Amino acid sequence: MYERTILTTTLAFLSACLGTDTGNPVVDSRVSECKSDRESSGASIQALTLPSASTTYEGFECLRWERDADHIRFDAYNINGGCHVTWRGGAEQNSSGELAFVLSNPSCAVAACGSCLYDATFDLDTQKTPLDDSADVKLIQANCPGERVTIGSWQLQAGEAASGIACKYAKGLDWHAGRLNTCGTRHAPCRGKGLCGAGSTAGTTPNPCDDGLECTPVSEYESMCLERCTSNEDCTLQDILECRDGVCQLK
């Protein structure tokens, strides 16, 4: 499902080709800058978005893979992390053949401005690094050496399946939307809640969402502006959303 990425010249990527021909993973990796800033956000989102998609996966943390004859591309959208971290993309494979991609912050440096969302892509050469057709490939975030957290995994499908995607509601959206002034828009936090409550006039209640959207709880503490719907066809991202209880929610 992922198309080849067309990178814009306005976005700076950290790129690396990692591995050798002697058994280590051979991977091209690219990691975006902080997407939660006006000067970099638009370019970052567009650079890692399907050209054929009418909208992006903004608001969702997604892991997506696409396979062709001798490569598998793994994409991660909207990964929450420290503010203005220069992430380094890498790969590791253990003696059992299990593969993991790693976003590492070797300097442990984090700017004191809340959190940011990041995109990353990893292109695996399966001729040099064979991988089982139904493998689970982990994504690990290493905020400092010795501090490792497994964010999730890409679950490959054997047979004719050439691609797949799994999404959840992104973390850190209040920081992201508050700084970009997108509170109340589609797949963003509702206005008047958390960091999206800043700027409200005392004694007034702002319209929580734009027209056609419903402020909907997506967790115990978070609410999000989701599209109203009567059928699945009303949902913008039908690969990950379905119409349920009158709004487009994750499947």
C-alpha cells in the first residue's frame, strides 16, 4: 500500500544505510524532524504520505509495511517523542533471525518544549537480509543508551498480501495541535480541553470541533474530533476507520 516516497527539499532527514552483506540487517532509514513546528510540519507530513491518499494519517500513530520483489518498506507515522530530538534510525537482528528497527537518541539531548511527533521509514533489502513472510518486526525507541521501549510491531502477512497497516490514536496530540493551532479540526483534540483550552475567553465555551465533527472520547483522558457518519463510506480513511455509533472510529 505504501507508494515510494517523494522527498521535498524543504525537509531535512537523517539518513543512513546500515548493515553489511555478511548477515547484519541492510537498511535504508530516514527519520523526520519534529512535525509539531510550523516551519517543518507540512513538509514532513507530505513527505511520508501516500501520494494516492486524499488525506494523511494525521492524528494516528500508524505502522505500515509494503513488500515488492526484493524489498520491504516499513513506515511509522506520528511517533511521540521528546522535543526536537535528532533521532537516528537503525536495525538489529538476533541469532534467531528476529528483526527490530530502532529509533535512538545517542546524545540523550531533548529540548525543553514538551513533545513532538515524528515519522520514520526503513527500507529492508530482503536479498541481503532474508525475512520470513509472516514475521513480526519490532519498532524500538531508545531515548538514551540503556533506555529502550518497544513501541509496537509490523506484522507481516504471508501469501499474496503485499502490504498492511495498524493504527492507534497518537500520543502527544495536545502539544502538537496546540502549537500548530489545529485544535478542533479533524482527528485533533477537542477545543477547550487540556492544552487545547488555552486562549478560551473566561465564561465562554468554545465550539469543541469544526462543522461535521463530533468531540468523541478515545481514551479515559482524551477526546478527539471525529467525522460524523451514517456508513463506512463517510469515513475519509476507510483502511483504518469504520462508522460506529455515528462517528468514524478506528477498526
